[in-house]
Amino acid sequence: MSRTNWKMKMTAISKLSEKLGSGKAVVTAACMPPHGTDPAAVKKLAACFPSSLDGVVVGDHAEQAHGSALACAVLLAAEKVEPVLSLCTRDRNRVALEADVLGASALGVKTFFCMSGMHQALGGFPQAAGGYDMDSAQLTQALAKMASAGLDFSGVKLATAPALTVAVAAHPYLRPIELALAQTRKKIAAGAQILLTDPIFDLAGFEEWCKAVRGAGLDKRAAIIASVQPLTSVAQAEELRTRPGSPISDDIIKRLRSGDAAQAGVAIAAEIASKVKAMAGVRGIHIHSAGCEPLAAAVINAARLA
């Protein structure tokens, strides 16, 4: 990962923020809360991740309904796994979002990942009504103000201001590149400290975005954590390929077809991670392992990220 003496102005309130603030490279992974009520399932999830990880992003119903992300995050913390709690604005209004942030903060969660979420019509519950009271940039701004000024979402002074770090999604394959840059700049201006990218499959397209971000000086204002995704099947790759701006190539499909798809998916993710971590401006690697958590360790080992 980018080796510089530059250090971020980030308060060391967690393992993740401390390492980013010191200029060290980070490695994170992702998990999906179990669809059930047995806390032992979360312990099983926690056991999938190496102790060297700097954080695990807990999914918040991005496409399908699962268990409570907040509960899963707290249970992971009890297993000595540092959680990053996702907050999907699609499903909750600002009252519910604020309550979740305050509750999670009281229970020890320090890092929040703000996301708008895929439209419910495209997921597992098309009949569900969407919230969309705030978008991810507005939520980012509200959290930043909560941490810096101790104000709730309505501007009322809190008895105790939470210490928190704000992460957001970055979309390096959004084109034209000026639009991707404008979106990234908007989120950083709102208070984002970490940019967690979409999974990278096309290195040239990602480098084009990185170059634009560096040219605007945005890599000095927020930490770029580049995501890789271990694909597990040809069907998964083909489904992802149907989405606008998908960077999955024919070569990737061919490699998945050639043998054990999951094994090939790990190899592809590890190869991409090994190349991306050396790019200027990249501060860490994120393994997009939600739903296939055991593969995170395999990618970490293959890419020598530990």
C-alpha cells in the first residue's frame, strides 16, 4: 500500500482510526449478519476473521433482509472483532438513524459506514416501502456534526457527543470521471474520513479514478480503502455484470469457468489486491466477503496482506 510519511488528521478512537491516523496500511473485511436469532452464529462469523484485521464492515440489508446489523456489530465487538456498522438510509428515516447511531455508540461502536442502499425493488423485498429521508451524504454530514459539535440531527445539543469515524462508499467506475470526482468531493466535504470503494476488477479504470482523486488532493483529506471481492461462481459474476458500470471482464468469467470457481475467485481477488495496494493514494485493502466470510482469510494469505 502507499508508503508515505503523510499522516491523516484522524482521532485515534479505534484500532482502524489509530492505524489510519498514523499512516499505516489497513486491512478490513465484511460480513452479513446471520438471518436468525442465535448469537452463536455471530461467534462463528467472528472466528472466520484473522486477528490482524483492522475492522469488519457489518452489512445492513444492502440487497436482502438479514439480522440486525447493530446487534451483530455489538456481538462481534464482544469477540474482539472491531465492527464498522453500516447504516442504510433506504430503510430508516432520520429519527431511526439517529437512534441507531446513539445506541451503537453507547455500546462501543466507533466507526459508521454511510450508504444509500440499492433500491428495494431490485432486492429481496420489492414490496417494501423505502425510507429515503436522507441520502448518504446528508447522513455523513449529520454524523460529522454530531461528533464535532455534539449536535443531534435536529441541531439539539447532546448530553454527550459520540466519538466516531465516518466512512462512505466511493464509486471508481462511475463515468464520466468528472461525475465520479464530484460525488467523491461532495462526500468528503460532508465529513467523510474513509472512502471504501466498490469492488475492483478493472485496474485501469480504478487507476484512472485514483489519478483524478490524487489530482484534486482528495486522497489527503480522506483515506482510500480499495475493495476486492472473491467471486464464488460464474452465476454471481454474470449477475454483477448486468449492473451498470460493471467492470467484470470476459477473462474473469473464463477463469471462473475453468475449474473451481471459488478457488479462482480467491486467486483473482488476491492478484488485484497485490497490485492495488502498491498504487499511490491507497491506504488499505477491504475484502468484500459479506456472505462468504471464510474467503477473507484466504485472500489475505494469498495476497500477503497480514
